[in-house]
Amino acid sequence: MENWFKIEFVCLYKLHLKPWELDQMEFYRIEYMLKNYDAQIKKENEEHERQRKAQEKQSKSSSSKQPKMSGYKAPKINMPKFPTK
């Protein structure tokens, strides 16, 4: 019975079904729907992970191409002396 409540929760909360819609469905349709939902979530997670890795790789490569500013030194400028009266 506990598993049914988990199934019901996913169907109502994530798939936005009404309780009466769920009650009218045959169990095998609910089972296929949940399998498809699970497959879609896994596919989206894999795509998200792939995009995250690509972005991480791109940021690492672009940061290594930037010049290092730690060795920057201001140029020395000698000011001429003004004559005083």
C-alpha cells in the first residue's frame, strides 16, 4: 500500500493528474506512464550534466588563455623639476 501512495504522489504532484483521473486509469497505463516519466527525467538529467561539463570545460579553457595580471607593474615616470624663483 505504501508503494501505491508513492505512485499516487508522483502522479498527482509531478504529472498534475487529478485523483479521480488516476482512479479511472488502469494500473498498466499508470505503470507505463511512470516508466516514461522516469526515462524522461533520466534523459533530462543526462543532458543537464552534459551541458554542465561542457560549460565547465569551456570556462577552464578560456580562463587559461587570459593573461595573468599578478606581474603587472606601473611604469616609472620622472617628473621634470620646475625652476623656482
